[in-house]
Amino acid sequence: MTVELERINEIIDCYSAERMHALAILEDIQREYNFLPRKALEQTAKRLGVTEGEIYRMATFFKSFSLHPKGEYVFKVCLGTACHVMGGPRILESLERELGIKAGETTPDGKFSLEAVRCLGACALGPVVVVNEEPYAHTTPDRAVKLVRSIAADEAEADGDGPPDETPSARSAADPSSALPSG
Amino acid sequence: MPKLKSVEELEALRDQLHRELSASAKTSTTITVGMGTCGISAGAREVMRAILDELEERDVEARVTTVGCIGMCSKEPLVDIQQGDDPRVTYGNLKPKMVPRIVEEHLMNGQVVDDWVVGRIATGYEDIPFYNKQLRHVMRNCGMIDPKSIEEYIASGGYEALAKALTTMTPREIITEVKASGLRGRGGAGFPTGRKWESTLEAEGEVRYVVANGDEGDPGAFMNRSLMEGDPHAIIEGMIIGAYAIGAHEGFIYVRDEYPLAVKNLSLALEQAKEYGLLGESILGVDFDLDIRIVRGAGAFVCGESSALMQSIEGKVGEPRPKHYHATERGLWDQPTALNNVETWANVPLIINNGADWFASSGTEDSTGTKTFCLAGQITNTGFIEVPMGITLHEIVYDIGGGVPGNGEFKAIQTGGPSGGCIPADKLDLEVDYDSLLEAGSMMGSGGMIVMDNHTCMVDVARYFVDFLKDESCGKCSPCREGIRRMLEILTRVTEGDADMADLDLLETLGRTVQDASLCGLGKSAPNPVLSTLRYFRDEYEAHIKDKTCPAGVCRALIEYTINPEACTGCGLCQRDCPQDAISGERKGPHAIDQELCIKCGICQDVCRFDAVGVR
């Protein structure tokens, strides 16, 4: 994805160019590109009048940020206490085996990223897996693997016509009026 | 909607909204779908879609509305149907395919589908056993009104406390009332809220700030999320009252990035409040201005700590500061700041409306009022609850939570998140308040309660929390940064069967040093899960060290999966799903696991339908 200076300025211009908005600006950039491109960090530092080092420090301190592009489908496996007790770690392992990557990595084709996260706040329905902000309750290692396979199959069917708008799954018939803001 | 310029205008609007809403409720059918994050995860959107489709197809008239989490998470997706004055009927665990029958039988023929009903509300929540011992004050609107509608909030008495505070009370009187109520910080530390406000008011500064902490980082806690999603206006109303009391004109709500729906509902609520003149300049015609903004966190647990949170709002890295000054004196941008948890703020309108005595009439002498908790883990009724302080853990686990499901046996309840501890079965008579939990080696924390049964290894749990804190320690001070890592190393050795008994003493010494010497609350409380499990479950540690066994069958280095040849039918399911091809056997004959190849992933046990796979 090309990173246009113009677009980055548009994002920054949603706020007054003050340091207090640095976190919000970085979050919006992350949402736009799925990671924080170097050019965007440099421009943010310049516009806010802080050093690049300070912005880089924020980009590496907060766990929501990534300095590398993430996959089209980001699998977040919850390892909060309840999910841990209910078997979250085994789901993570089965996804690691299925995707051939470790938590924190992205498949070489750029399709899937796998992340271990600490509590998504759906503890009553654990273990929880979230795919591109779509939560799945009471997951098992088996079901998580099937979800990957169904996405991969749908992707293969789409035959490279570009990414679909929603996670293709039994759960994609979402009511648009109540949809979570998409990443 | 024009801005409300006086209390009279607000009251007139409330009357009008109340009349309109109750008139439409009397004459029509209202279908309410629980659409908190829990509901959505369980499939509420599909159920909602099915309802809308079915109503259209059958040409049935009904008002369909969405609400936040009502608390019965284990029964999600939940749908309520209210027809006129009839009791409100709650259906649970709904699936889209169940919708046609409900529409036909209940809506068209007036026959409630009893098979799927989880409760009926005629007089109040108490009608449903799960709510029987609860006292829903802060959560009064959660699951009852549409959090996206300021009109419903106003109609149900919203912003009444604000009007009262602004026009009939002085800032000092508000603070006196809050002090008298005995309200203590609901984020977990339990500092008296009124005293905090008083210090902020009295501190010298050019400007003052109010901040709401919605950075619920404790794994296993989701009360704040449910509250922010389900009743955002209550938090905002509390903040406006607090800001008026301390003389602040700017406020911030800091919300975790992991809670997109909470951010969405709060943002909408702030816009609505501005539109109605309940935020902005000359609120309700009174000479008082306030603006509140949302700041999204970015996935750093330490930002739930007050000084780190404020650093983060300022646009800096969220590292805690030494507490030479309190936030009440030098908080945001070094100005006096009243920082409270979102639940604390949501309690404020209740105190103003009903008075300090009413508030203090529930709870215990030193911990007044109610507290929200969430129940998760190995418990039948997982969910979001609110109880009076002083209730026993036993009542929470058994009367409300319904005990441990299946054939599991209760082992411990973990409270207070990574800063808390594990409380064993023989301490279940403990009355829940700030002080008794501290005495038991745990803490109130923000309110997560995770129930663990005999399949949970307490050493593994301690290791889990320390591993979590190793990642979340910001690294600024060495006792926390290094101490936690060394504790993790020791705990890892224990779970792998490589530790000796001297390691347990070392763990305790290290733990106490980290408690004493760390800079902020994260480090000071980090050893709690280790120390509390050592205190109550030392025998499990010893079994790992002396006998090289994990009694709960969790720690991989110490267990083996085996197939019971008597129970195995040779169906081949486990053989097919084993990622290591470690299982072999004749078709229809007993299978066996090659221990050399086995990675102990446990999939064989998951897929076995005959309970033939065991752990040894």
C-alpha cells in the first residue's frame, strides 16, 4: 500500500496539531494502514513538533501499534484469565500449527496475522477469538482451525478479486446499524 | 433538538418523553435485543436480523430496540418481549432458527414459548433467581434502556441529579454529600471519593480536570465495559456533577482500545449531551461550562495506573511517575485532577438523587453501597453482577453463580486481576469488601472474579499472571522489571518439575522485595497471585517439586495423555485429528498414543466422544 503524505496530513488535521493528540493520531494511522508506516511516524513528529524518537517510543510502547504490515485477517486469541483457564492457550497453539506462524507473525502471503491478546472483555463467553473485530464465543481448537480453513477456502474462491468486505463466515450477516467500527 | 436552557425545560422534556414512551409501551409490542459485546459474540446480530426479517415476512408490528448487557452473559443472546402491561418475558440462548416459532406463538398467538424462557420480569429483577441476591443500582439501566438514546435515559430519570446539583447545591455541599455517602473508588484501591474531590478543590492550580478511568485492563474483568456500553450517560452525568463540584471545565474519559463498542456508545452519548446543552457552555442555563473528550488507550495495561494514564492523555508514553504529589494536586499537565473509575462516576448521580444516607444504607460500615463484579471461568452463570458490599463469596459463587458446572469441584476464586489473589474454598464465607479481601491476601480490584475448579493448576495460574505482568511492566523501575522476570523463571521451573524446595523460599523473598520496592501499584501488587497461591495452595507447589506431578493435570512437562483401552471404541476420531500422527490402532480396536511423538496438545481428549482419553 502506498503511503501518501496527503492522507497522513488529513488524518492529523482531524485534530489540532498538539502533542496531546499524538496517541489518537497514531491510532487512526494504524487503522488506516493496519500498521504504522515510517513515513507516517516522521510526518506526525514533524507536524506535532516533537522528536521522531518520541513518536517512535510511543509506537513501540503501546501494544496496539505495529511497525510491520498486518495480514488481511487478524486473528486475536484472548489469553485473559478466564480464557486461559478455559483453554485459550491451546487455541493459540492450534492456530500456530495451522497457519505455520507464531503469535505476533503474519503469513508470508499477507493473508493472516496471529496475535495473542490479554483480555478482550468477553470473559463470560471464553475462550474468545476475534477476527478483524468480529468476536467468536466459546471457541475450541478445532473450531478455530475450521474458521481459518473456511476463510482460506472463500479467499481461494474469490480468486484474487480483492479482499471481501467482511470476514466470510456464518457470522457475516451482521446488522449494519449495529456493526462495530471496522478496523 | 434545541439546547435545554434551564432545569424547567429539562423537566418538561422528561415529562413529555416519559408520556410518549409509556404510551407506546402500553399499546405496542417491544422487542429488546441485548447487543453488548457479549451478546454480539454469542450471535445477537444474527438473531436481530432474523427477528426483523420474520416480522416483515409475517407483517407483525413491533418496536425492535437494542440494549446493552443485562448481565446474564451465559444466556446470551437474550431477547425480551414486552406486550402492554404483561410481564417482560426474557428468552435466552436464542438462535436465528428459533425466531419464527417465537414470532408465531408469542407475538401472533399470545402463547409464550416456555421452553426457551429464562425469566419474567413483572415487579423487578428479583423475579429471576440469578438477580435475586443482586442489588442493581449502578446497573439499573444496563439492559433496560437503549444506551444509544439520551431520550430513554432522560425519561428514566437521567440528568435529574445534575439538575439538582447545579441549581440547589453548592460545590461544597456536593462534596460533603459524597463524603458522607462513604463512596470509595471502584477501580479497586478504594480511596474515599469525597476526600479526593475535596483535595482537588482545595489544591492550587490554574485549571482543574476530571478524568474517568475506563481502561479496564485486568484480564477477566468486563464490568466497566458493560457499564460504558450499557449506560454511558450515567458516567457522563456523574462526571459533570464532579466537575462542577471541583471547578473543572475540561474532562477526559480514557477507554481501552479493545472496547470499540464502549468507545462508540460513549462518543454518541457525549454528542447527544452536547446537543441537549448538558455539556458545553452554560449547562442548563447555569454559569458553568464543561467539555468532555474521549481518549482511546492503545493496549498498555500499565495505563490503568493513574499517573501512567494521565501521561498517556498528555500524548506521552504511559509510564507511571513517582507519587511525590497526588493527582489531586498535580495531575494532568501538573494541574489538580480528580481521576475516578467509570463505575465510581456512575454512582455519583445516585448519591445526589437519593442522598448519602440512602447510599450508605447498603453495604458495610467501611465499604458502603454496591459493587459490580463479573463472574467468569468455571462457573455456571457467567455474567455481570452487582451486589451489596458485605455479601459473602459463597453467595456470589453458589446463589448467583450457580456453582461449578459439570462434575468439577470448586477450588479457588481469583479476585482483583493480576494484582489480586486466589481465595480457597474454606474462605468462601469471607464478606466481600475492600478490607476483608486485602486481609485474605487478595484485593477488590476493579471486580473480576474468575472461578477455578480442580482442573485448574494453581502454579500455572500464578505463572500465568507473572507472565502477563512481565509483558506489562513498563520497565521503568528495576524491582518490578527484574523481580517479575526472576519470579517467572522460578515458576517456570516449578511447572516443568525442575525446581527444588529452596525455590519456594526464594519466591517469597523476591515477592516481598518487589512489593516493597516497586514504583507504582503494578509492581507493588504483582507478587500477590504468587504469594496468595503459595499461602493457600502450597501443597500443589510441593507436588510439582517433590512428586513431579501436576495434580490438576495441566503442566505439560509433568503429564501424559493416555487412552483407556476399555473405553476406546476405535472410532479413529483422535487418530484423524492428531496433529503429530502420534495415535495408532486398528479400526474398531483400542488405540494408543506414542508418547515420544505426543506434544500434549489435548486435541484427542477434546474430540473423544467416549471419554477414553485421560491425563496422568
